[in-house]
Amino acid sequence: MTFQPVDSLRSRTFVGLLIAQFLAAFNDQAIHASAMFFAINHKAMNEANAISLMPILFYAPWAIFCTFAGWLADRYSKRQSLVFWKIAEVAITATALLGFWIGTVRHHDALGPWIVLSTVFLMGTHSAFFVPAKYGAMPEILPPHLLSKGNGLLESLSFLAVILGTVSGGVLSFVFKGEEYYIGMILLALAIIGAVASFLIEKMPAANPTRPFPTNLFKPLIDNLRVMLRSKPLALAVLGIAFFTFMVAFMRGTMYMHGETRNPRWTELETSIVVGVVALGVGLGSPLAGFLSGGKIELGLVPLGALGMILSLVLGSIFLDNKIALVACLIGVGFFTGFYIVPLFTLLQHRAPKASKGDLLASANFINVVGAISASLLFKVLVIGAQWTGVTPSVPTRERAQGTLVELEYDEHGRPALLRVDRGAERRPFVRSSRTEVVPDEEDKVDRTIIETHGSPEVGSPVIVGSYTLERQGFRVVYFIVQPADIPLKPAYNNQPLTRYLFLGAGFMTLGILIVLCRQMPDFFVRSLLWARSLRRYRVSVIGLHNVPTDGPVILATNCTHLEDCMNVVSATDRFTRFILLDDKPTDKVGPLLAYLARRTGLIALPAGAAADAWGKALEKGTRALKCGTMVGVTADGQESPEMERVLEQMRAAQSSAVVPVLCCAIVAPANGETDPQGVRVVMGKPLPVHATLAEIQEAIRSLSTSAPSDESHTDAPLLH
């Protein structure tokens, strides 16, 4: 029996995918966090290097294996890929357990921590293969009208897993310190449960079973990038999603810097929790975005999400010093991110070619990695630029001691807690400890001291100790830097003012990407108004969106004779549409604001008796739009107009364009034959031959009312006004 999408979010396949994905995301982050703490606590590396290394280990496989991952997802059943990598996850967590055990039993052996660190790379490899199969399977598991809701639920659970995994990694590292093999046992058990859940996924056919293995690993990536950039919907989705990944990396670095400027400094666990609340917001916003999308890809939510992110970031810059208010703002950032990201993920899944869906999604992962790397590079450039311009003022550093390092103890968070330097027989040892109480020594009468290391100083080696003082939230904090004696003291900077600018900069960058996306989709805000207007009024179901070409000139031949019908068609498409509408009362039912914005972004509404020059201008604008590869909608049926017929024919003659018949109709209950005021369906037929006549176009539009699939309790009927 051929695999068919199940018209329910409760199907065993979808539930199995949700469980498998949730536990995979949890283990990703739990291993990420626990491996970092394990390496720090066992002195395999210092905190700064561990924090920098983790993203590289996890995301590098996404770029290295993107071509192979895409080939595998399309060449074989996506179910096979999902099951295989869930079983591989069991082996990876077993390797982590081995590393934890070796590091615990042989405490001073670096082999254990490095084995655990290697599993971060292995889990990144697991994700590089699992994610394309997961997202590629979604359009096969769920029908189009459930895809947005399914994505909302999937993203919500994914980010909930990110929160729990990140926090659990820190908590488990603290609870089982010295007995970290218990962490490995827990992760192994969860991996086994996830592998069992993956067997609930029904077998689905391979998208492209004859696809040969790519001998040139770069060619598929280049070809996919060309496909994505040539297709306006795919370009919109990939660009928007890449910026999302960029922002995640950028804000993570910002929050780590902010935590370092607090008094007392945030521990890694505290920073992880604060960063995790963003994921909590995404977990709240994503399912709501999926629900509010109704039965279609609701791109009108994207600008609303972007504006909400901008507002939350600006407010976050204002309330940086108030932790409760800052957490609320971060939750707001995540919440509106859900509105922003769910429609874009759904668009990418829906519009990616079926035969190469996994391959295209794997290439999108490569772009996401580039986005994350770009964010890290930009963050570094901004920090250096702030130091050079004086935004982060330099702080005088002075030498405090030279001698032999005889003791360097660390606290439970892996940070230096006690420093002892032998300065020779004639002077007493230089001793300092990290503390919060006031010190009676007049020279160091401070509210807190913090010890930092630079250049990996080793006990028994000659070192130099420098210090600098900063004001932190009204208190005086002295930082002691211990480093090898042959390294000059590094300059110190006060980064506290920079975090506020970074928040504002993130808001401006979000505004910038919104402007870029609006250039791709000029009627973005019209779609937002249409979405807001449709709430509690009616739902729009879309059928046949895949029949609309993703690039090149297209004419949508519709039965729309009123602005409301026209706007429903516009909101149903995923490309910008310039519409030439035959309508005597263009502001009826939609209001003057929406009518004004529609005209500003491409609508030309003309009455049947419009002057010849008005029709001439409409023809000129429509032809120019087609030559630019834009989609043009026209009233081809429902109201007789020789002028509109001439415009349609002359546009087709001037520019060879695909003609797609579109029917906008009300949903009618067959029991009583009455129109359902809360149901509107937009049906898009297959493109017609280039030589199709007007009569054939009109017949194709009318035939959609009977050929379109319908709900069990509804049929279709043309809209009546």
C-alpha cells in the first residue's frame, strides 16, 4: 500500500517523529553542556576555550557532510535515515558514557574528557543527517493544510528540548560531579527510548531512489544554492532562516559577555538558563504561530514576528541591569521568533522540490552554519571595534607579583578560586582568592575579587600576576590575571557598556533583514493586515500552491471580481503578486487602509468603464512586471470586460508567461447548501498551455470548483457578494 499523509496530528508516524526529535535535541544540548563542564572541571581546557570550541565541534559536521546528508535523505526512505541515526545516537551516547567513566576513574587522565568532547562532534554529525530527513519527511507525513500546525508543534518541542537539555547538562554536571558516568547512563537511556520511538514512523518511499552518489561533493551544494536563489519563495525562506541562526549565535555571545560583567559574575549554569528562556519563548510562540496560520503558509506572521523581536530587543537594552525584566524581554524575543520562523520553515519544506527535498534542506543547513560563523566573526569584529573606538574603555593594568606558581585551585564551576605565588625567601607569598566579602587589607579593600588565567599557566612554572579594577553595579571589583612570565600583560577593557549596544545592534539588524525580506515580498504588511482581519472571521484554505512556478513570469487568471477575493488570493500565494482587478467598489468590505496599502504594493483596481489611458497604464505595469519575473494576477472570469480581455492577451503576447487558473470560492455545507461565512478556499490549477484561449482559461477556472479536493463536510462554490 502506498504511503499517504495522515489527516491528523495524532498519527503514530508524527507522534513517533516528535518523540524521536525531542530526545535527539535534548541529548544534543545535554552532551554539549555536560562535555564542556567535564572538560573544564578536569582541566582539559579552560573555560574560554571550552565555550569557543563547543559550537565549532557541533556545527562543523553540518558544513562538512551537507552533500552526503542530502543525498542519503533523498536516495533512501527518510524513515530509514531517521531510524538509522537514532540507533547511531545510542552508540554515540555509549561512547560518552565510556569517556565519563574513564575521566571519573582516572581523574587526571585527559583521555576521558577528550572522548566526551568527541561525542559533541559526533552529535553534530548526527544532527547534520537527522535534520534534513526530519524536515524533509514533514511534507510527506502531513498534508499541506496541517503543515504549519505540525511545524509549530515540532519547533515548540524542539526548543523545549533545547531548554531542558541545556539546563540539565549544567545541573547533572553539578549533581554528579566526580561521578559523571551517571550522566552518560541517563543520556544512553534516553537515546534508547528515542530509537524505539523512531520505529513508530511508517515507511515512506524514497524521493529519488535512482539518484547516484555525487562524485563531486561541491557540485550538488552549488546547484542547490542556484535553485534556492533563483526561486523567490525558497530564497525568501532560506534567507530568513539563515538570519535566525545568525541571531541565535550573536545573542548567545552577547549574553555570555553580559554575564561576565555582572557582580557576581554569572556562572555557566546561570548564563545557560538565561539563554534558555529565549528557547522557552520560541516554545510558546511556535505552536501559536502554527495554530494561527490556519490551513496555509501564513507569511503575514513573519513581519509581525520581526517587529516583535525588534521591540523586545530594544526593551532588553533598556532593562539590562534588571534580571527579571531582562528575562521577560528575552522570552518576548523568543515568542516573536516563533511567529517569524514557523512560516519560513513551512515554506521551505513545501516549496523544496520533492525529488531533492532532503538535499536542498541539507544545503540550507550549510547556509545556517555560514550564518552562525558570520555571527561569531561579526561579534569579534564589533568587540575589537568597540575597543578601538573607546566604546569599551581601556582599564589600567598593573603588575602585582612575579614568582613561581605553587597553587591554583578551582571552584565547582571550573573557575580559579585560589592563587598562591612564591615570590622568593625574602618576601611572603602572594595569595589571593575569589570572594565577595570586604577584605580588611587596605590595599585590596574591595567588594569582590576575581581571578582569571591567560596563556595556560602551570603549577611550578614562573608566572606574572597583574590586576585591574572595575565598577560593577555600584561595587568595586578587582580582577587578578595570572599568566606565564614570558607573556606580556594583556590590556583590559570594560565591556559593560558594549552589551547595551549589542542589543540595540541586534534590533537594527533584525530591522535590516525585515527590509531585505520586504524587497523580496513587497506586500508583506498587506498580508499581515489580511491575517489580522481574518481572525475570528473566516479561514482561508489553499489547494494546489505547488502548481504555481517558483520563479519566472506567471499570470494568475482568477475569478476575482472584488478586492476581498483578490486579497485572499494574494495571501494564499508565496510570491509577490501585482494584481489587475476588475472591481467597481474596490474598498468594499476591506476598509480604506488595506485598500490603500494594496494599491501601494501592486494592486490596480479598475471599473469596467475605466478610461482607455487607465487600461493602458495597467497594461504597461503588468507587462513590465512580467518582464521582471514578477507574478501578475488578473480578473479573467466572473465579469465580462473587453478591455480586460485585451490587457490579458497583450500581456501574453508581449511576454511568454505561464498561465495558472485560480478559483476563489466559498465553502458550502452540502447538508443545507448554505455558504459558510467562515470558510474560503483558494484553488490553483495546473499551468495551461501557452496557446490556451481565453475561453479555455475560463473553463479551466470554472472546472476547479468540481475537481478540487474538499473537506468531508464541505464542497466549493464561487463567492457571492
